[in-house]
Amino acid sequence: MNTYFNPRFLIGLLMCSCLGFFAMTLTDRFIWLSSNGLGSLTIAIILGITLGNLPFLSSIIKRHLPGIQFTKQRILRLGIILYGLRLTFQDISDVGFLGAAIDIAVFLSTFILAVYLGVKHFKLDKDIAILIGAGSAICGAAAVLATEPVVKAENEKVTVAISTVVIFGTVSIFLYPILYQLSHHYFASIEFPMQFGIYIGSTVHEVAQVLAAAKSVGSDVADTAVITKMMRVMMLGPFLIALSIYFNYFSKGEKVTQSSHVTKKTLSSRMMGSGIPWFAFLFVLVIALNSLAFLPKQSIQPLVYFDNFLLAAAMAALGLTTHLSAIKNAGLKPLFLALILFFWLVFGGAFINIIATVFWNLS
């Protein structure tokens, strides 16, 4: 029987779909969830983990694992591709070169710091350091989910990385309005609210958390913050492509030099390998099509809602296949790494914003 028409496969797919839809319904019904940074993706993985760790459901999940794995992998990639419908290249011009430069500086410094500290000092597995770095540097849970197929990390590592985004991103929602009042008092010469909107968008983890934090300050701050955040999200495509080239060429190249039995491959042949996430190229293509207004405006919103459903279902699948015992075994080191990155985003990000703004005004 064809795998895709196997009843166990279909039931597994249906389980994830129902959990994802339920998570979206909860966030739509109870606005206070999303306003506090608990979006549908976060709710979906919480539901999945809760059900997936109930002893009496373990046998049911194992029987329907093919459909759950399909959702976690294939449906996820489709969701990442359609995520590009939220973005256009024209967004860059709305906050200008200054916002783009700040975004790039925060992104690169945060990710490099995550990998360096995670591997060199905390002695963490490189995969989990990369996942935590991607989630902190780009766009939270969506970046972690998009990076997972490239690094091929275990479920528990992905869940640990997402958990750090949820914890410290939620703290940001309450912290940034306080920082706004303080910065407005001590840095009155800086143009508000635009500059603080850029600061929020360039340093807070999730899009929902950016919106929640910025709206607590004001709608004008929120507009700039969301645009800046969307520019940061746009870095996901190039990041995935660069990361995949590293894993499929440079990383493998190190192993090749250690073994005379392995034939060296060219970069082009490696690029044709199955490890390259072609969905990353399609993600950039969708952004380009959206920038050109290729799709009618009335069709964009339903597609974005459908994309939210796909990502929520994928998060539920991830939760169903995640065991809390394995997360516990990961220890406190990932949390400490994420805490350091959080402080870097808040204070290092503020330093980058201030220095960039000063130089921009002098030029």
C-alpha cells in the first residue's frame, strides 16, 4: 500500500493538523495569549509536548509516526517557503540603509557569539549552538524550525532551542516598554519613536513578541519595529543557503582530508546533494514574487493563514516526538547560553543601535 494512503500515515497527519488548528483557534479566541508573545507556534508545541509525554498515548504516537514525521519535515518546509509571503524586498526602503545595517550587525554578532560560546566555552554540541543562535539572531521558533533540516538535529535539541526563544522573548515583552521610558529620558536627543522601533525590531526574538513589545509603547513604534523585524526575517533565506553550503562542502571537506578512502567532491556536486535545503531558494523566490505583486492582494491573506496552519501543525509534530527526559538531560548549559545571548541582544543591540545612529547622523 502507498505510504501516503496508509491509514496510520493519514491519522498521524490528521493528529498534527488538529493540534495545529486548535492552537490557532486558541490564539484567535484568546487575544491575551498572542499579546503576551504566546503565538500559535508556541501553543502548538506546548500541546504536542504535553500529549506526546503522556504514557498512555506513547503507543498510539508510535503507530502513527510516519504521518507525524512527514508533518515535521515536509509540511514544515512548505510552511517555510510560504513564510516568504509576509515579506517584500521593498520593506528595506521603509526603514532605510540604517535599519538594514543594524539588522545585519545584530544578526551576525549574535549568531557568531552563540556558536563561539556554545562550542568553545559551554562545550555544547554544535547543532544546538547553531539552533539557539539562529533562533536568537533571526526570527525565533520559525528560524529554529527552518534551520533543523540543514543541521539534521534531534527533536530534543530543536525543542530546547525553541524553549529558550519562548522564555527570553516573553521577558522582552515586559522589559522593552521599561527600557523605552528610561532611554527616552537619558537619550532625548535620539529621534523617537523611529529609532526605538528599529531597536525593538532588531533585537527581540519572535515577530509576535516584537509586535507585543512595540504596541505596549505605541503604534508608531510598532510600525517601525515590525518592518525592521521583517527585514531581519528576510535574512533567513541567505542564512540557510550559506549554512547548507558550509555543512555540505566545508564541513564534509574536513572529513575528506581525514580519510583517503573518500573521494573529494566539487562544490557543485555537493550542491546537488540531498543535504541542500532547496526550500531556502524557494523561500527567497516567494519573497521576490511577493515583491513584484505577482499574486493578487486578496489571495495573500488566506495563504498567510494557511501558512500559519502548516507551521503550527509542524510544531505540534515536533512536540509529539519530543521527550522531556531528553530535554532534562541537556542540562542548564543551553539555558545559560541563551541567557547570555539575551543580554547581548538587549545591551549589545542597544550599543549597536546607538553607535550606528550617531555615525548615520554625522554622515
